[in-house]
Amino acid sequence: MSAYYTPEEQAILLRIAREALEAATRGEKPALPDLQKLPEALREPRACFVTLHTSTGALRGCTGVLTARQPLAHEVSYTTIQTAFYDPRFPPVQAREVPGLVIEISVLTPPEELTFQTPEEIPRLLHPLEDGVILVVGNRRATFLPQVWERVSDPVEFLDMLCQKMGLLPGCWRQPDVQVYIYHAIVMEEEKRPHAAER
């Protein structure tokens, strides 16, 4: 699996996402990229998240998958559409918004289970700005990408927010049956589009 992507490969992935976003919001079915014409790294099965921001930096949607299931180029196209239309926190993206949106792609490494003796050890085992975290409590789970550390630097607060994200009370990560997985992300983002005013 690729540990990094060249500037050309990143540009290809961002273009795939942009074309999918534009086509879908026009009511068209985006064409999947031809794998035979792509670099090998983009044909590998990889998990990814796609995040949309407005020109002012506000979140406009973020969805993805934690387990690789199809070639990365296809996953980026599919996930871009999922983010635009099916993030339950936001209304579907409208075509008029698209010029002002900035696309960010996070390609994930396979999750690895964190080993600890008691849940109280978890905060000190996490690496802020590096680790994406998956928290599993019973039949519920939630994740934060590594980028979330930029606004929540305290591991305890980070874990408490994950509990709330999955609909549980802060501190749910202290339960004895908790499971924690970590992963890393290779992040690529379009240049900001300040000329495109958000409407």
C-alpha cells in the first residue's frame, strides 16, 4: 500500500472528487474513472474520507469508510457524493454552492487495535495530530480523523466528544468493554477558493 502520494496522484484524486461533486449536483451520474489509465497507487483498495468546507472554512460535510473495499479512485468518487448528499448533519449540497466549496481527501491506513490494561490508560496512549481514533462501546462506534486534534488537543476531551458523537455520555470510554482503534491519514486538499463567495 502506498504510504504517500505524489503531487500528480493527489491532483488526480482531487480532480476525480471535484468532477463527481459537479456532476452529481447537476443531477448527472458521475462516470467512474478508468482504472487502466490511472497510476497503480490509485488502483489499490484503500479506505478514505472526503470532507467539504465552505470558502470561510466552515464544515459542509464529512463522510467515509474505515475499511478498504474498492480501488481508491472509485472510493473517492463514491465518498464525495455520499458527503455531498448523505451527511445527516447537513442538507444536500446544491449546485450553486459547489464553486465555493473546498475538497479535502483523507486516505486512511488500516486501523490497529490499541492495547491497554485499563481504560484510564487510553488518553496517554494517543498521539495528538497523528492518530485518527475509532471508539467502540457495545454496538456503537464513532471516529474522529487526525485533523480533529487541531481544535481539540486534550485527549480526554477528544474521547468525551467521541462518546457524544455516538450518542452516549462523556466518559463512556472508561467502560471496561471499550475498544479503541487508531489509524493515520494521508491528507490532500484543494487550494482555498476565496474568489468564490459562498451563497
